[in-house]
Amino acid sequence: MGILTKIFDQNKRDIKRLTKMADQIDALAGDMEKLSDDQLREKTEEFKSRYQNGASTDDLLVEAFAVVREGAKRVLGLYPYKVQLMGGISLHEGNISEMKTGEGKTLTATMPVYLNAITGRGVHVITVNEYLASRDAVEMGKLYEFLGLSVGLNLNSMTKEEKQEAYRADITYGTNNEFGFDYLRDNMVLYSEQKVQRPLHFCVIDEVDSILIDEARTPLIISGSAQKSAALYMQANAFVRTLKREEEYTYDEKTKGVQLTEEGITKSEKAFGIENLFDIKHVTLLHHINQAMKAQASMHKDVDYVVQDGEIVIVDQFTGRLMKGRRYSEGLHQAIEAKEGLEIQNESMTLATITFQNYFRMYEKLSGMTGTAKTEEEEFRNIYNMNVVCIPTNRSIARDDRPDLIYATMQGKFKAVADDIAERHQAGQPVLVGTVAIETSEIISAFLSKKGIKHNVLNAKNHEREAEIIAEAGSKGAVTIATNMAGRGTDIKLGEGVKEVGGLALLVQSATRAAVSIISSADVLDGRETQV
């Protein structure tokens, strides 16, 4: 209990200190309101001059935050609340601001981003997908540009020259994957002028727990082409299809490890006409058999990957989005291609690799925002030297959590979900169904189609309709089935008359960490009920 008390006492002290600073910013509101647009914009040059003459960003904080606050009111029609000022100060200090969904994290970040961009050393704003990066760069970019700062957007499809321009901007938006891969590519060039990134200065990460904890040890890998051995992959695939699970090979669900049993080893030696599978000269064959077993046992279509235009496209397990152009390494991608009967591409070999954990620790100052970080506070502190500050909500949360329901069979669960949706749909209540796999979203969709219930499905297969589907999800009577790609950084606005029929109902069909992410993202203040 002593440790818990210490943590909560520290948070109380942090909030007390941040409240005092927010009051100082608020006290300048009247002065800022009197300034013309040009005078407000001139403040940016004034801050840059003061910084170059020895003032620190801490010295400029109160006035700079007040300028951004007034600018947001004029350009965006949004005026940051005191709790948003507090969240912004915490970010500037290199901490994690835990702010519930609906509290305006995107607007909160504009203040520390502006303040640190004044240094001229570049600020990176990281989001979990390109849809959010593009949206925020456009929407918040209006504010930064009004105040005289430049904004860049770093996308996967860009050329080297376009990326260099994006990184030269005062503020650059993009995804964790793209920033990480750019770093790897920069370390493979011969001449420094071919690099796209500047030295890593200040970074604000949205949904920080997803990137720095869930994906921390995910390796980013740049591969080159190696030898082609398509025939051997096809032979290994054909052989593995004849193996009996548990009898001739074992599969560990937890580690996703596969292993031949004694019977399986004997069978493989007989099938390939060799005496000892583990002889050094057969190491390539053994590798192909192991990858074929892994492709069969642990890699599932419409869960781990999809088949699109004759190619295997990886599904990001953390965001539910397609990772086009990315391939599994060590021959696993080729094994899956053989499994699905597709043309087998060249094998790849690793040229450069880094984990997100190691990449983000290279920033001079790192900060982040999320609705769910307190549970990982110790990990954030030990690995990244970041504290978690729980920012109070501006208004109380009106979410109504219902007890979990457990079913004996999957079929029974899906039927119950469909019946519940039908009842709510009849009453005009919008329903969002959270799933963690493409396959599950399509099963529930089939149940609803049988009942004649009109609905939208949002998963990696139709991500191009994301903005349209999300825009409709809060409308009266709307039914939306979504994978975890809708659980991060997604705001659903409630339509007219929705409060009167009970708000947005959120049904989460699997009690996993991804499901917790979806529920946490539903802490919207307009009123919802949730049930796992």
C-alpha cells in the first residue's frame, strides 16, 4: 500500500503544481485577446529571438502557451481548457499525460509542440496510422501556419526529396513505422546529404502505450533480396500438409513455436530420401520445413494476413491495419505464399534493424499521450525515464459499464451479439461492435445480414472507407463492426437524438488487451454503455 500511496501523492503534487502554472497562462488570456492577428503571429519571431539570446523554453512556456491558446480560438474555434494546459505542460516536461478520450489530446499537444518548435530543431508528432497523421497535420497545421511555423507530413509513399522537405519543417507528422524506417535508411546511405532526418530532438507520441509498450520490442527490418528457392518452399509446404498435429509435430500456442516429433522427423527423412535431417548439409531443408509448419500452424488468413491482388499483405496486430510493402523475414513470407498457392517471391535477408524501444530512446526529449498509461507507469519510468501524470477530466465520464457475459460456444456468443444488436437497432440506438480480427468482424457481419440489419464493417480490407464509416457510426440506428483499427485515436460524434435512446452502445466480443484499448477509447463524455 505504501508504494501506491506514494504514487498517488506524487500525482497530487504534480497536479497542484500544474494547476498553478495553468492559472498563470489563464491570467494572460485578456492580454492575448487584445492582440491583432499580425501581433499574435509576431510573438513567434519574438520567442525565437529570445530563445537565441539565452532564454530557455521553460522561460517562454507561460506566454507561448497563452499565444497558442488564443490562436486556437481564432483559427480552430477551439479554446483549450485548463486541464488541457496542464496536459500540455506535462508533455513539455518529457512526461506522459494520461487524458481520457474526448478530453482533446490533439489540441493539448499543440502547445508543447509549438513551444519546442521555436528552437528550430524540429518536433516530431507520432500517431499510430497515416489516416490520423494526415488528419492532424491538416487540421492542426492551420494553427501552426497561422502562428508562422511550417508543418510537414511524412508518408510511406513519399520520395526521398519529399521526405527531406517534410523533415525540414518546424513540425513533422507521421507514424512510428515511418520515422523508424527513415532512421534505418539514413544509416545505410553513403553521404550525409542523402539523409532525410535531422538529429532527433523532441517527440510527442499519441497512444504512447501502444507504441512504447505493446510494440516496444517489435523490430523494424530493412531487407535485401537473397537467393530464390521457390521449389523447396512448395515441396516443404506439400510435405507439411501431410503431418498430423501432436502426433508428428507440436505447436505451442503461447510462443507460436513449432517442432517435429520423432515420428515427424522419421517421416520427413523418408519423404525427402535422406538419412539424417539434422545433418549440416540439410540445414536449408530443415529451415524450409520449420517455416512451412509455422505458416500452417500459427499464421492465419484474415487474422495475421490477407490475400490481396495475388499477394500476402500483413495485418498489423496492434492497429488492425494492412502493412502493404512489408514482408515477413527468414522465409516465413515465402512459406505463407506457398501455403496460399501464390507466386513465391525472392527470399530476403536483413540489412538493417532496430526496435521501437531503441529508436525512441534516442530522442533528446520524449513525451506522450494516452487514455491508458498508469498501469504501465513503472515500465515507462524504468525504460524511458518518463513519469505518468493523470490529468483530471474537464467533465465527468458518463460511460455505463455493464457486466461481462460468457458463453459456452462461439456460435452461441455470435448469436447473442446479433440478437442484442437487433434489439438496440430496433430502438434506434447506434451500436459499435469491437472485434480483434478481420475474420471475426466478417462472421458477425454474416449474422447481421441474415437478420436483414444494415451495417458497416471497418477492417483492414476496406480501410479506405474509414473516415466515411466513422462519420456515420454515431448516427441514430447505425450499426458498425470494427476491428481494433478503430480503437486508437478515433473520435465518434453522436448524432441528433442519440442521447435520448441511450447513447452509443459498445459491444466488445473478446476480453483481450486490444479490447481494453477499444473500451478505453470509449470514455467519451456524451454517454455510452459497454459490454464485453
